[in-house]
Amino acid sequence: MKLDLKRIAVTDGEALPFSYDTDLSKEEWNGEYPFRTPVHVEGEVRNHLGVLRLNATVRAQVETRCARCLAPVKVDLETPCSMILSADVQNDERDDIYQLEGDSVELDDIAVPAMLLEIPMTYLCRPDCKGLCPTCGSNLNEGPCGCSGRQIDSRLAVLQKLLDHDG
Ligand SMILES: [Zn+2]
Ligand SMILES: [Zn+2]
């Protein structure tokens, strides 16, 4: 959403609230398209002693897969976002200043990157997810698959071979 800042740019204490939904269904993240429902952005831009500060909250539902067992995972993500809007950025090292061009600001350009930064690279379906068996691919959350015993056996066999060699 484009926000026209003219009304508050010259008056100390004035604020412009905003609340809107944005469609990020085509936004790629980590090889997936996790935003299947609209992402909600709300907050305000306030003129405080001539400085325009944006404060917003971005609410998104992330639909992805568990990094261990690949089960579908839906997570509600709430990201706070705070930024100073300035037409005249002297220190471009600061990442809390957004360079304004003209009298308006495209809120998506601030809110969406802030939200994407906060998404963890991996999600688990539950903290103690046991994942998939590397040998047979069974979901170990549903019970043991019978491979683990054999794996230990094969390791013992290697050890046995080494011992045989020494002796
Ligand atoms: Zn899992
Ligand atoms: Zn297995």
C-alpha cells in the first residue's frame, strides 16, 4: 500500500495509521511459496519533532514443511517493524533508516523485507521431531522402523573386521 506522507510531514505529533492486507502468494522463500493467505500489515507513521517514524506489525501465516520429517507445518508469524523515513539519508550504514523518494512510501517495501528477515530457515513440526529414517525413509515419529538395530550391527561388523586385522 502506498502511504501519502504530505499530511503529516510538516506537523509535529501528527500520525497516519494504516492497516491493509497484501498478497505475497508469489513471494518465493527458501524454494517455496509459503504465504498462501494474505499477509496483514498495520501500524502508523508518526511525525515526532520532524522525524517520521514508522512502527508496524506484520502478521503472516507461513505454510511450509518440517525440516526433519517433511510434514506440513503452519506457523503464525508476527513481526514488529520500526523504521525512520527520511528523504536525506546521510549514513547509509544504518539499517533503521529508509530512504524516501517523494512524498509517499510503499509500505510493502519496508514491511515485507522486515518480515522475511525474521523467518527462521527451518521449522520443525514439533521440537522433538524424530525425523525420517535415513535408511528406509519411514517417519520415526510413528514408531521405530527396525533399521536402527541393523545399523548398529553393521558398525560392529566393521569394528570386528578391524580387530580381526590386528590379531
Ligand atoms: Zn517433523
Ligand atoms: Zn528405517
